[in-house]
Amino acid sequence: MGQDKKASIDLADVVKRYLDALKASGFEGEVDTSYSTTLVHSTDNSIYQQFPQAVIFAKNNDDIQKALLLSEQGEFRQLCFGPRGGGTGTNGQSLTSGIVLDLSRHMRQILEVNIEEKWVRVQGGVIKDQLNDFLRPLGFFFAPDLSTSNRATVGGMVNTDASGQGSLVYGKTSDHLLALKCFLADGYELDTYKMPMQAAQKIATQDNRKGHIFRDVINSCVENRATILEVFPKLNRFLTGYDLKNVLSDNMETFDLTRIIAGSEGSLAVVAEAKLNILPIEPYKTLVNINYDNFDSALRHSPFLVSARSTSVETVDSKVLNLAREDMIWRSVADFLDTPADIISDGLNMVEFNGNNESDINTKVAALTDKLDALIDSKTAGVLSYSITTNKTDILKIYAMRKKAVGLLGNTKGAQKPVAFVEDTAVPPEHLADFITEFRALLDAHDLSYGMFGHVDAGVLHVRPALDLCDDKQQAMLKPISDKVSELTKKYGGLFWGEHGKGFRSEYGADFFGPELFLELRKIKTTFDKSNKLNPGKICTPLDNDTALAGVNGPLRARYDQLVPINIKTSFQDTLNCNGNGLCFNYNENAQMCPSYKITKDRRDSPKGRAMLFKEWARLQAAQGVELPVQQSAYFDAEKFQVEISEAGELAQLNHEVKRAMDACLACKACSTACPVKVDIPNSRAYFLHFYHQKYGRALKDHVVGNIEKLLPLMSRGASLLNPMIGSNLVNKLSQWLLGYQDLPLLSTQQPEGIEYNYGALSKLSQSQKDEHVLVVLDPFTWFYEAELITATIKLIGKLGKKAVLLPYHENGKTQHVKGFLPEFKATAKATSAFLQHAASLNIPMIGLDSALVFVYDDEYRKVLSENERGNFHVLTIHEWLQQQDLSALVLSSVAESITLLAHCTEETNARAASATWKNIFNTLGVQLDAPNVGCCGMAGTFGHESKNQAASHGLYNASWQSHVQSSKVVATGFSCRSQVKRFEGRKPQHPVEFIAHYL
């Protein structure tokens, strides 16, 4: 046994003894050493991957203190810790080979708010948007605005001194810190806040832990004041970790140790609580969106826009704009950002004005637009057009597009993806255009494409060169490009890290601080963490410690990605391209992605977590010689399957941990469209489940669900006999015991009558006669459970002067796919595609009533069938077809109240989203339709019927749907959604078609 391997085993034993002792000490949170948990905490939003030894999830301050105090005992002193919040860092700041101390799962409490004094006190795991949603009704907000604000935690913001949009006006996180409660590496509790210098000097005379810290920090900051003022750049940003300059006020009359913690990247202390300054919300806001002929024009115009006394100026280049136009988010901003057909915009500046005086804002905007009009008329400065937006909701939509830019770049086609490693440089704004010209020349010399966006008002631009880090030659570019960009920022009086911290760029710290001040940083690290236990290698090391600083050529995620089989990469690009941006961690309960994570707050139960698990599973299977087949291969046509997955080594554990994570997935498919990279977990899930169950067998319930579409025609014949049994408590309990399913819906007792499908007769009609017909594609759920919806559809089609032809029932296969019956699903898809392709040859519109099932034809079918097998048939959703019709002939009887539409999450996140279309349809009919954003209802096909999922299902319903259902008249587009409402509220909402048909 080699010495390194033996040391690793010995350390693992120490970690185990430590965790056992921690649990025995009364630690209230969770400890986890499972392969799956350490895997999902081995990455953040960076290009790095580092496996921790364990993850501990603290529930309170006592847990944090116990964990650190225990590490001071005996053999545990060799352990190190990495504090972690939202995991949104772009430079590996929260990654560690030690023990992750996670505050994001449990420590999300907003503890206290004082409106009169304008402050709020929160735990470190509180999410930025969560805080502002709490403050908004009170008329206040916490200012720093991040692109990751819906998942970034306050603790993480403190540790990177986060800023973002509007920082020229609102400053950085450190500018709003009033006090911190921290725990040092030895468990010592340290409270920091601003105080008179005399009081700080008095504390510094004390011979105790706090006194020593105050003494050393005061000495470093006072004795080196002149050098600090000379070295620190005159920018809106500072040299992240440690802020020697702002510990002291300009007149040196006050001392604030909080400023040392801010930006320290978890290397000095664990931030448990923060007292934050909050600002009144300014009631008036205007956004001017300016289009340019190219990105250089946009950059060079930015100083003029700042001089217009704006609050912020944000910029986006053509690459990001084009990716946004291909994403579902563009439909929410197209009305404001689309340009006339004769104008091609390759650069966009978004200029915000806000304040308490509307006339003052109008004056500023008018002055700006007058100058813009003159530039457009004279065709100078590259200004092409502009638009003005004053509605706050619409402005938020535009900023949501800008915030999604990071993720959108990850959806760039091809193996080369824009990656973060030189992406937060900051230079004086007046030098930004020249700096970027040289920056671009550097990247062009390496023949690299790139995407750019950022805060031009602060001179911060996010530049992401496109690299395939699985290619050793391109991987080798990281260090030389980083070196050159570091030199370039110094040339222009700027910073290599202007916003996102150092992390694995810590190797450049000494160059920027200089040897004199870098020595002072090491002294401060020593006084806080002499043993180098907190985030070792980041920022700096203690004195007399030879640990290497984290470098750009650190533990790259590509080391593992390179080992994933090429056929798996090809088949599951959408899943394996996950770049870690973490949008799926969105805390907002009304966001569709990701319902399972919102309930469990376990990162394994998120699209990012499941994508990592699937990729690692495939990698380890390949390492054991298992050749997993391509999804579209003939393998799934065979009667005998030769591939058996391995359970050697880590797979003995990982196989079942991946299964656990996949079982928690609702298969709602929100990730496949709402994720900027389009990670498609349901598709990967079905593939995994096939091989898992082939190895370990299946439960009876899987066979029942997988074959339900075959069984329903038989069951429907005995509906009148079966329904009393299905609806009885006895059978419900028996079903729970035997199958693990409950609250099953009742079957329809009568089938609607439509025109019988006769291909021969229909084919003989003229095209004008065919145009009077509509082919209704029957799905298993509306046909066998909701005959009343089919009847309403026939009635509505008739009122529009058309004839409804009911196609013969063919299985859709969705339940087979959800449960991973891939060979059976492929057979179903092939047979149904052949039938629908034949029907499509009639050139008569085909419509489906449940969008989630209609989408299967265009998505899942294409994943398993060749183009020839799938054909080119197209099934419209009912709302798509209605949108094409002349609805003027429809007259509704008086509808006294407005109606609320609750859309199926699968439908709403799809490019063929329903809400906007239904609003137009109802508006045409003279009915007011509200369509609030709602998350998943918690049913999601059969998920909500599974007994083991009841808590999650009910929790999701209560979080997003319940309040709307109980307070308004609702219609719902999804069959599963209507079933969910029925079982919790005792009444079933109508489908929009049923509502319209009822009032005709």
C-alpha cells in the first residue's frame, strides 16, 4: 500500500470518528459522507471540482460552534473546513478537500427587522431574493443586486463582498454590513460592528482572543496606511480579501472589523448572522434599452450614459442576445427588446433611472433620449434605436433576461463552452473600451470566441472565453491567458477579480497586493486561523505555513468529464452540459423549476445534482468496462439485453443513491426548458431506470403504472363496477399496501360520441372540405378519466363550424417513459408515430388536449426514434389550434367574475406555453383571465399518487396552488393538476375548454 493511499485511509478514519463524536455531542443538523452528497458538493459555478470528505448541515449557531470546537481536540486538529452557502461562486471559493460546513439548507431564518432604524438581522443561509420578498411589503430592500439573487445566500455575499448591478449608487455588500456574528476556526464566537477607534484600541489591550485579533488588525491597518492607500485602486471594487483599507474610516476615527470578514471567502470565519442596512424602495423607475451596431459602440458609449446621472448601466453583447432570442425567456421581453426588421442589434445597453421624484426622472430620461435621437439622426456613436420601459414588472422581466446570461452562455452549441476564469475584471470605466479592445485581441490571438456582459458603469465586464476543457491543448490555455489578463488589468489600473472573488486565482494575490501588504494579510490569517483550518489555500496562508495557494490550474472538473464515454456525451448533451450555474436552486415557490428541490432542499434533488449523479454513474460504469448503448440504438429493439451495469467499488453505493435521487424527480420537465442549458433530467432518468431495474428488478407498482395505458381500455368497460371500489376507503388502503399508490381518480362511465375516423372517406374529401374537420388525438387520461372534456371539445369545435373526428385510441407511452420501460416505450412510440404519420397525410389539423402528453410526440419520441421512424407529423395543443381560429362567432353568456388560469408546469415552461395564448383567447371572448406564476401543483402524473410522496406532493400544492384555488375561480390546463385540486379541495376545476363550452 502506497503512503498516499494509506494516509488517505487514515484520514477517512479520523473523519468518521470526528463525525461520530459530533453526533454524540448534540449536533442537531445532519452529517453526510455518502458518495452522492460529497459529489454534488464537489462543484460550484466554476470550472473546478474537489471532493470533500463529508458535508455537515448546521441547523443553528450552536451546531456551527460545536463542529469547530470539536475540531480542536486531539487528532481532529488536522481536519479543515469549507463554509458553503448557495454554491454560486465562479472561482471555486467554497470548494474544499476537507469538510463542507453548509448553512444553506437550514439556516434561512430572517431573525429581526427594525423599520425605524432601517436594518434587518438574518442567518447566513438566507437567500437574497427571499430577503427582498420579505422586505418589499414593508417598503424596503437590501441593495446589492446579483444575477444569482434567487439562490445566492447572504453568507456567500458577505464572503465575496458581492455587488452587481447599480453598485455605483448602492455599493457592495460590505457597504451595507452593520454587524456580523461569526465563529472562528477554534469555535470562538466573534461579534463585529463599527466602533470608535478609541474603543477598538482599548479592546486591543486585552490579553484574550478578541484582544489579540483587534491588536493585530489595528497594527496592520494603521502602520501600513500609506502603502494601503497607494496600492488599493480607486475603483468601486477592492482587492477582495482582506479589506485593509476600509477597516478604518478616512479620518481614522472609527474601526470596523466587519470589513476584514467581508470578502474573506470563508478563510477567516464562518458567518452565522448578519445585521444589514436596508433602503427604502424608490417608487419610480424607468429603463432605457439602447441598441447598437456593435458591442464596441455600446462600450464606448457607456461613460456618456453614466454621465446622464443614471442609477446603473448594464451591457450585453450579440452572443448573449442571440442565445436569449433562442430561449423561452425572450418571449417575456420581446415587446421591449425586439428591433425593427431593418435593424440588426449587436450590442445592448440598459440604462436605469430610479428615484422618489417622477418629474426628476422624466427630466433625466428626456435629456438622454434627446441626445439619443440626435445620434440616431446623425448615424453616429453606433446608436440604432431605443425603447423606454416604465412598468416595474416589465423591467424585472428584462433584468431576468440579463441575469440569465451566465447560464445562456453555457447553452452555446459545440464542445467549446464559454467558461469563467477571467470573467470579472474591473478597470476605470473611462478605460473600459480600450481595455476590452486589448482583451479581445488576446483572445482572438488564441482563436477563441467569447461572450460578454456586465456592469459598464462600474468598469466591470464579464468575459467568458469559449474552451473545451476536455481538450488538453485548450485546457493548457487557462494559465497563460490568466497571466496575460492579470497583467492587462494592472496596466489599466484595474483588478483581475472585480466582483467574484479569488478562489483558485489566489496565486495572483501577492502580485496585486505586493510583498509588503501580502505579508500583512498572512499576519491577519494567522491571528484568525493559525492552523489554516478554514478554506486553506484561499486568499493567503498563515505565517510559517507552506501550504500552496490555490492556482488557476487547480482541480478541474474536466478531469472527470474527459472520462465519460463519447456515446453518452452525444446522447445526453443536454444533461451533461450542465455548467453548474444553479438556476434550479431558485428558492421562489412560484418558479416551476425545480419542485423536488424546493421541498427537500437537498441539492441531490435538483437538476444540477441529478445531472452530476448521472454523469458520474456513467463515468464509473465505463471505468468498469460497461458499454452503455446510445439511446437511439437498436439495442432497445432487442428481446434480450446484454448490458448489465456494474456494482463494483463506489457503484455498489452510487447505483442506489442515483435511484433515490431519480425517484424524487417529478418528471415535470421544467428543467428541460427553464434551465438555460436545457438540462433534461426526465430523459436521463428514464435511461438510468431501465438499466437499474434490469439489474435489480422491479416492484409490482412499476409494472402497473408502466402498463396503465394498455389496461385503461379494459378497465373503462367496467367503469360502473370499478368506480365504487376505487373510491372506497378500503380499496384505497389496500392499494397503498399492495402498490404504494392512493387517491386514484375515477373512470369516466360514458364515452363521448364524435365522428368516426374513416381514413378512406376523409382522404376523398377536397381540401376545403378537409378544412372543416379537426382530428382529435385521444390521450389515455382525458379519454378514460375526463370524458366531459372531450364532450366540451366536440361542442366548441362544432360552434366554430368544424367537425370533430375522434382518432382511434393509441397509447402515448408517457407512463412507460417515466418508469424507465425504454424498450416498451420505443415500441409504443414507433407504433403511434406510424399511425399519426398516416393520419397526418390527410392534411387535417390534429389536436391534443393535455399538453404534457402532446409534447411527448415532439420530445421523447425524437429521443428514441430515428427521423424516419418518427416522421414529420405535428399535433397541435388545443390552445394553439384555437389561436388560429376566428373566434368572433363565439358568444358567451354573462361571466360575472374574472377567471384565474393555473397552468401545468410542463406546459408553462415549454416553448409552446399556454398562459399568454389562453389570455388572448379569453380576452377575445370578453372574459378577464388572470394567469399568475405558479409552481408545480405536486401531482405531476403519478408522482402525487405514490404513498411515499404524500408529504412532498401536499407541500408543493400548499406552497403555490392552494391560495389561488381557495380564493378565486380557477381553470387548470393539466389533467394531473385538476386531479390534485380535486383530492385536496373536494372539487375539480374545469379545463379552459370546458369553461368556454359551458358558457356558450
